[in-house]
Amino acid sequence: MAEPNEDEEARRHREKMEKRKAVQDAEVASKTITRKGLLMVHTGAGKGKSTAAFGLVLRALGHGWKVGVVQFGKGQWRSGERDMLEKLGNVSWHTLGEGFTWETQDRARDEAAARRAWDKALELMDDPEIRLLALDELNIALRYEHLPLAEVLAALTGRRDDLNVVVTGRNAKPELIACADLVTEMTLVKHHFAAGVKAQEGIEF
Amino acid sequence: MAEPNEDEEARRHREKMEKRKAVQDAEVASKTITRKGLLMVHTGAGKGKSTAAFGLVLRALGHGWKVGVVQFGKGQWRSGERDMLEKLGNVSWHTLGEGFTWETQDRARDEAAARRAWDKALELMDDPEIRLLALDELNIALRYEHLPLAEVLAALTGRRDDLNVVVTGRNAKPELIACADLVTEMTLVKHHFAAGVKAQEGIEF
């Protein structure tokens, strides 16, 4: 037979959990807007910004949505991963970046590449079938002022109500964060580079 | 013709970028350990912890790896997404959690579920074909002490050298962080729940 103090502990645990569940249920019930395309931002110096965006692409494809992807950087993802996502559904994928500016060392070329990528993004935003648009590394193009921030913000905030957009890249502009519905900062707590371990194939590229 | 001060600006830009590239190239060259399975942790109160882990699964499948997934929570991911990942490759997927303790309000049941999930994780760690193992929401089970921390850490740190593991869930134990190669904290900067917007199908579940 259970000792009385064990019963007491189980009762207290149950009461605490019931209280927590009530708080959470009330919070969920208070949300009244049932659908609105979100503007999401993944920023910070940590890992996972693009990886989580591609996880969202996977989830959206799982819902049978059409998805657009524009990469403003060269894209660390090999064509293999792109092929896999395209195999799963309707993905319109465009890798239009020329690489980061410290690789190319040519500002005019960087600006032209960013413009091409942004024009493609605008085109995809006009496609009413697309329900999720991933703008990978757009934050980098904005940070280096390869695109006019005001123009980008006007298009993003004026988007269709059912279009979800996820923007990735470190150093997100504060003005973009102000317009966004959901902003996550990926913070690097610890990195194996510090221990002399190279970037890992299969994990980082 | 370009004005002299524009030439000067372009030259300064190029020099700055060349310097940055040299620093980065030197940093990459300093990494000497070429392969070692990583222990990765995605923690923090922000979004994207599990989503980024499933993005890693996608990437690993793109490399033709066999992947194991154990969900210690109920898993917000619908079976549709699981089916999609399984379509892409060799995934051994196990959703063994019973839901969070504030849902079940039964500690003995939570502990039994965590044990079942952990036993499956150990089994998958023994499969030499598996190169990536995702332990989704393991941090929650450790936080509520549904599993003995010392046992889990011993198994994770004693894993095969070529096995990558990613552990997700908020409130990662400091002892786990100490053992990990790569730790990312997903920090919530801004959330649409605060504006009364409900969880979005296709994005959050």
C-alpha cells in the first residue's frame, strides 16, 4: 500500500499540473484570429536559421501547399536537398545569390544579384497558389544595403493575407523585426569550431 | 567615367572584403579534425527547435544516410510530415511520448513513456547504419526527471564516433550543454500569440 506521504505528493503534483493546464487552456482560448499569413524572421549568430526555414518548407509541403524559395546567398544546401524537397511537392526554388560580398569583392555584382533575387521574390508573392515563401539570407542583402529596405518592407507588409513568409539571416534589420509576427533569434551557445572540429558534411552542408 | 572618389570607395571596399576573406580562410584552415559525430542541442523558449532538427533529418537523408527519430513528446508534427520524410529515405521513426505532464497529470505514466522512448533511443544508437539520431523533446523528459540524467549523459557521450545526435526541447540541462559540441538557443523575440493570432495550421502544426 502507498504511504500517506506518497499519496500527498501525488495529489500535490496533480493539482499543480491541473492548474498549469487551466492556464494554458485559457491562453489558447483567448486567441481569436484564426488565420493570417505570418511574417517570420530567423536571425542571430547561431545555427539553424535556414535549416528551420527548410523544416517549415517540408511541413508546408506536407499540407499540400505550393512553396516558393529564393536564396539570396549561394545557398549552403546542395542540390540534393533541393531535389528531395521538389520530389515531395510543388516547390518553385531559385538560388540567385552570388555568394557573400567578402567572397565576390564586387559591390555592383552583389547589388545586381540581390535585385534579381528580389524580383523573383516579388513574382512569387504574386502567385496566389503559393502559401509559404522562404527568403533565405535576405537579411544579409538588407544589412549590406544591396536592396532598399523601404521597398522590401512595403512589399512584405503589403503581401496577400494568406501568404506566409520566412526571412532568414543574421543581423535582421530592426525595422523588419518591427513588422514581423514571429521573430526567433538563434543564439550560439557553443560551437565545435572552437574545439578545432571542421564543418561536418551531412550536418552543415 | 567614374569620379575619383567612387574609385577610392570601391578600392576601400575591395580591400576590406579581401581582409575579411583572409581571416575567414585562415579560420577554416585551422580546423584539423575532419570527422566526428556531433552532439547538438536545440534549446530555448523560441520556435524552431524541432523544425531545425527535422531540417537536419532532411539534409541527412539527402546524403543517403539512415536516420533515427525518437519523439519524447506527443510530437506536434502530423503523420503527414513523417510520411514525407520516410518517403525520402531510410528513417526509423518512433513517437513514444504520451504528451506533456500537464496534459496527462500522471507522473508514473510519464516516467514509463520516457523510459520506453529512451530504450528505443539506445536501440537506435546500437544500429551502426544510423548516422543521425534526433531525440525530440528529450530535454523536457530530463527537466522533469522522468529519466536519470547521469544514465542519459553516459550513453550520449559514449556513443559511436560517427553518430550525430540532435537533442531538442527547452530548458536543456547544463550538464548536457557541457557535453555537447554545438548548442543553439532559440530565443523568442516576438510572437503573434501576443497579438491574438492563433497557432497556424501548416506553420505550427
